Amino acid sequence: MNFFFKILILSFILTALTSCGDNQAEQQPTAATSTDKRESLDKANRYIVKKEAEQISEYIERHRLNVQETGTGLRYQILKNGDSTPIKRGDTVIFEYETRFLNGTLVYSSKEKGPKTFVVGHGGVESGLEEVMPFLHKNDVAVVILPSHLAFGLLGDGDKIPQKAAIVYKIMVTEVLSDNK
């Protein structure tokens, strides 16, 4: 073996030996440290969720709404009753809408972007819209308040809705095309 190659191998061995010393305890977090971090993140998350729920409650109070709340935190109120047949999974729903922040700022509307259309149960829209549709009927007008986790979550929509934003939809279901399967 040539001299340079021997020095390279020796350097590698010395580096490996010195990095395997007592520093291992410092490099790997202990279970207690991981638990502390997890508890700290859980506490911060609970605080954020609580604050958002308070902001939604304040919105409801300001607008004197009488909302229904689901187990996920979705809140809705039917302002005008339409037909008697409820929307079901597999139906194609078309609706006019306004999307606003809790402070009242208009974000999107069907006047600017056209009506929304989606097949219930197949995704492609905010999960809060999927969740509320079985409570609605053709020609219903409703206010639907989506907490951030049922709207665009941690990322926002990449356009006008920022991360972790609760949004309010005012919708009018204009068409329900039943799945005849």
C-alpha cells in the first residue's frame, strides 16, 4: 500500500474512534427530553385551537347566529330552507358562495370565480364543505364556519387564504344531481 492510502485509512479510523466516545449521550435525546418536547407541542397546539375556537365564538356572537356544531368543530346555520331531499354521498352539488375571513374580509366569491361543483364524498374541496353537505338540501342558503383544520389547514390555499385560517362560507345550493347507482 502506498503511504498516502495508509494515512487516509488511519485518519478514518481515528475519526471514527473519537466520535464514538462519551458524546453519544449528548447526541441522542433521552425519552424524557422527547416527552417534554411532545408535551410542549401539545400544549401549544391546544392553545392555538382554543384561541381559534374563541375567535369563531366571537364571530357567531357578533353576527347573532344560531349555529349547529358538529363533533369536528364545524358550525353551520341554515338561513333559508330549500327542498326536502337531503344531499347524499355521490351527489354532484353546485353552489354559489362567498368566502370570508372571520374579520369579514371577502376572499372569494362565485360572482368572481363562478359556482363551485363537486361530488360529495370524493374530495377535491375543503373537508368542512364535504362534512356540511349531508345537512343541506337543494336551494338551501347557509352560513358555514370552517375552523382551519377543516379549511386549508397548516398550508393555506397558496393564494389568498393563509395558513391556519378559519373561514366562513355563505352558500346557496343551486343544483343537486343525484347519483343513480
